[in-house]
Amino acid sequence: MAVKTYDEVILGAGVAGLAYAWKCAKAGKRVLVLEKEPQIGGLAKSLVLQKQYIVDYCAHRFHTANKELLDTVLSLKYLKMYKIQKKTRIYMFGKYLWYPFELPNLLRAMPIHQACLCSVDFVINAVKQNMSKTEVHTYKDWFISIYGLQLYKVMCEPYTTKIWKMDPSNISQDWADQRFGGPNLIALIRKSIKKILTLDFSRHSLEDDALAPDGGNFYYPRKGFQEVPDAFARECKEHGGEIVTEATVTSIKTKGHILFYKKGTEQHTVRYTHLVSTIPIPALYYLGERKNSQLEKIMKKNSYMDIVFVYVIINKKQVSNDHWLYFPDEDIIFNRAVEFTNWSEKMAPKGKTCVCFDITCYKQDELWNMSDEDMSKRVVDDAVRIGYLPKDAIIDTVVQRVPYAYPVYDIGYKKRLIKTVSFLEKHDVYLLGRTGIFRYNNSDNSIEMALQLAKNVLSGMKNPSIAEYTMKGVSL
């Protein structure tokens, strides 16, 4: 059997892998992308339910402060995205509150004694932090250093514990730094005190159409986020790149730069100059010929969280006007709800809508192994009970399980990750993307990483790896 040779072989056709392939193919490199699923897109793919409802793997908005990246993505030949002003809320105290939190909005919704306690604690804590910085190691430390202990108990502990199935004191501060960043405490105090004295906080219902003050904008295509990976793939192919779906990689000889994969019953052998992996780190490790028993123990401690999506099709034009809603109460099975027709009217037939509910878990959990029927019933029951879904308008439900959805940033994950990456990134192998580099990226972060890695490789950089930046939390 003939051995084909490529400059770049990419494992996984998510947005990171496809963006890297697109950049290299445009530069004239011989590119091969291998995807095990029938459909490209990875975690950023869209599905079509009942041949008429377009749904994403929950929420995939595109937003970035990097103007060069934004211009690059918006200029893709086969992609047209539209600017949307974000509306996000959180269900707490039986009310729908702005999210990210407007502190006065939150305090007004609380029982009066709890609001007073949180207000006083917040101001005292902020003054203390301004006078002397507290050493921060965990997500709990980070949150308390900004908002105080009382607001931590209300704003952070319940939802974080529900999502990650662990106490925030066991989560690294890296997660907070990466996802939120630290606000200016003096400005925050002044803003909050002023709003407490002057704002009207009376609106907390599902019908409230006010936008959160810090809602921001994002970009989104008309027919699902799938249009983003599709645009990269289509241009990549026009420049000679090859994308093979339903391809199963069977082994990799990294020292010899040789990879073996199957497509149906056919066996294929390829040689490569660089191998870029966006697949789960353990999967890459076990495909290679190099083994290390100590490293295997380390890798097992760096876990990925899985997710279950329950899509509920509804015979109604709109359930709410939010782009997504968060539900921290532990007696509500789902974490978040996304109504796709609020992102684009093209996502469902006229007069109907579809809501995606996501539930984080691990494959060994009871939730992951619950039957589709039981899972759907529990989601619908909870959504109806809190007044979110109208029971008589529900048409159908669809359950989708997705493994390796989120890297878990527990205490000590970074040291283990550095050892793992140092072992794997040998012989022109590079890690990339949320799953591949164990980095809690949004789609824009993954695309940015991919384009930077491609730039490094194309420039002939001796060590083009971007792992050192991502593990240190340094912006590219």
C-alpha cells in the first residue's frame, strides 16, 4: 500500500484543528485532517432535529477583543455572521436576575436580612482587599477576595459545586482568572454603592425584556454555529487540504513521523512533518509507541467532565427572550438553558422553538447513565415546576451525550499538565484546542491558538509550541 506524505496532519476536525488546517493549506502546505465522527465541528457542531430544528451543542457565541482575529473570522469566504446583543440571566430566589451579576439587582432579590449581611460584608471585604492583598490559590479564595464570604455563599458556591461536582476550594484559581479576570475593586465599590442608592430593582420576572448592563455583543451565523467550522473546512479544501471523516487512527510512530488510520475497511499509512492533536490527551498518549507508567498515573488525575444535552421542542414562538439562562439551585437537574431561536429565527420553523438544557456529569455518574426517557422527564418536570416551560406546548425531547466536554481545573492540575505536555510534545507533535491542550477555551480562544501555532510553524520557528503560553495563562 502506498504511503502518502503530508506537511501537516491534524487529529480532530473541531474549530481549532480546522483553523490550523486552513491557515497551513492557504500557505501551500499539504494538509490532512482526520476526524473520527461523520460530521466535522467537534464541540462546536450543530445538529438538525426532525429535519427542521437546528441546535448547537449548547451555547457557542463568537466574541473576541482581538480585532485581527475578529476580522479574520468575519472575512471567511463562506461565513456570514451577525452581531447580537447578549441577554443572560440567572434564576435565584425564585426570580430571574441579570447575569453577570449586577450586585444591586442581586441584593434586591434576596431576603432583606441576607441582603444587608451581604452588603456590609462586601464593602468591608473590598476595603480590606484594597489595603492588603490576600494570597489566592483556589477559586474560592479568588471569589471571596473580591466579593466577600457572604456573597460567595450565594453567588459562587452553589452553582460552581453543581457544575463541577466539587467544592470551589478544590478548584484552581486559574479557572477564575481565565474565565472572568479580576475587576477593579475601587470602581466596583463606587458603582455598586451608587446603584444601591439610585436604581429601581423591581423587575425580576421571566417577561422582563431589559438587557443586563454588561451584556455585551457577540457574533453568530443564521443557521447554527456549524457554519463556522464548515467555512474553515470549505476554504481548506479549496486550497488542497484533505479532510477525512469517520477515520479511526490506530497507531502513531512519533519517532518515525508515521501514522496509521482506518477508513471503513481500508488501512492507510501516512508520513508527516508535523502532527497536531486536538483529541483528548489520554487518547493521543495511547496511540503512540512511547509509554511511561508514572505519566499514566498523572494523566488519570487530570480529568475531563462530560455533559448531557436535553433538547426540548416546543409548540410556541418563544419561551423567554434570553440567549441563555443559568440555574444554580441543586434541586433543578439542569445547569443552563439556551433557546436557539433567540440567536437566529432560522433555527426552528415559524411559531415553534427549541430549548437546550445542559447537565454536567461524569461517565461513571448516575446522571450520565440515566435512560433518555427518565432524563427527559426530569428536565421537563423541573422546567415546568419553576414556570419556565409551558407543559402543554411540549412536542418532543432529544437527548445527546458528549464526553470530554470540559477540562477540570482541580488543585495541582497544572503541574500534572506540564509533565504530560512535556512528554507528548516531542518529535514534532503539538497539542491544540480545548480538549487537546486541556484548556477551558471558548471557540475564539481555540481559533486564536490555532492560528498562532500555524504562524509559528510556517515561520520555521524552532519550537513552535503554544503550550507554554496556555499553561501559564498568558494571552497570545
